[in-house]
Amino acid sequence: MLKLKSLSIVENMDTLKALPKGKVLINTINAYSYNMAQNDKLFAEALENGDALIPDGASIVKACKWLDALSKPTERIAGWDLFMMEMKRLNAHGGKCFFMGSSEKVLELIKRRCATDFPKIVVETFSPPYKARFSEEDNRKMIEVVNRAKPDLLWIGMTAPKQEKWTYQHWNELNINCHTGTIGAVFDFFAGTVHRAPLAWQKNGLEWLYRLLREPKRMWKRYILGNIQFLWLISKEKFT
């Protein structure tokens, strides 16, 4: 089982900005991914063994403090924050960014927006087959397109836990020398196919509630039952 109090979690944006150059894998953790990792050994390993784990949720920040955890992040760092920081940094001097995941439609919208927002970045993309499990041929193709591109920045967007597990399993086969982030939801946010919560909701840790109100049928299990499960699991960590 994944234990929040023993994880090494990035404490703040300054720590994130100071990550070394080169091949670095950056994952995110929130209440939802913490819950899923309790019954998914490979997912738990992926979160534990990446190079950096950012607290994508106010609940994670508060829980780490309450548990007196090994790491005590002082602020939430959303996948969007990671994305914008890295893209601005790359755009400052130019380079290549590779997006792998999502649909061709979303990837095309990402390309168009990048051309305006980050004009010094060359964008390449690949949309993997939409299936529960990739074949060996699928995996080889995905690895080949990334290695051929030799990006300066790599984003993987196939939803959790699929994106984290795939990247973890194939990390040594990716012949790259760049920061890599698993940020599935950000693909849709940046493309404009899904709207983020207003800034006031984000600052008050209520982005989850905004998503629940906008998509109650799809999100109620994740945020209502999931939040109850998170509180139960964190309490078990605290008192056992």
C-alpha cells in the first residue's frame, strides 16, 4: 500500500523550478490517485519511484501536515502549474515539445494554441490507440515516435493511472534527455475542451467541487465517495 507519510513530495514551486536538467520524470498525486494506488501495486511503484512527485491537491498538502509526513508541501502545485512553468521556460530559448496521448482533435487544438502562446516551441504529437491495454506493437510504436523526436520536453496524457504506469514501465526505453510530466487532464484544459475552475475556486482548494458541479454524473463517485475513502485511508495511516 502507498503511504503518504513516507513519500518524497515536492514542497513548493521553488523546489520544482530547481529540479536538475536532463531526464527527469515528474508525476502528480492527489486524493484520487492516492486512493487508486492502494489497490494497484504498479501504480504505487510508479508514484514512489519517479524523480519528482508534486502535490496536485489541497487535500494532499493538508494530509501531509496532519500526518507529520516525511515531506510537508507548503502549497498545492497543480499539473497546470507544472505545465505552464516548463512551457514558458522552453519558449524563452526555443526547442521541441512532444505531446503523447489524447485524441487527434485535442492534439490539433493544442498545436494551434501553442503556435500563439509559445511560438518558439516546435510541437510534435502522437495519439495512441484508445484501448484498455496496449499491445507490444503499440508500445514499440509509442517508444519509437518519442525517441525519433528527441524532444526538449515531453508530456504524457493518457489519464491516471494508465499514463504513470506506462511511463514507469518504459522509462528506460525512452532515449530522451528532458523533463517528462504525466498530466492527462492538462491536455484538455489547454486545448479548451474542458474548462478549469475560476481562479477563486482554485485558490480556495475547490477546483474538485467545480468539476463535480459541471459533470455530476461522471464525477460524483470520484469526488464524493472518493473523498470519503481518502479521509478513511489517511485516518488509518495516522492511527495505525
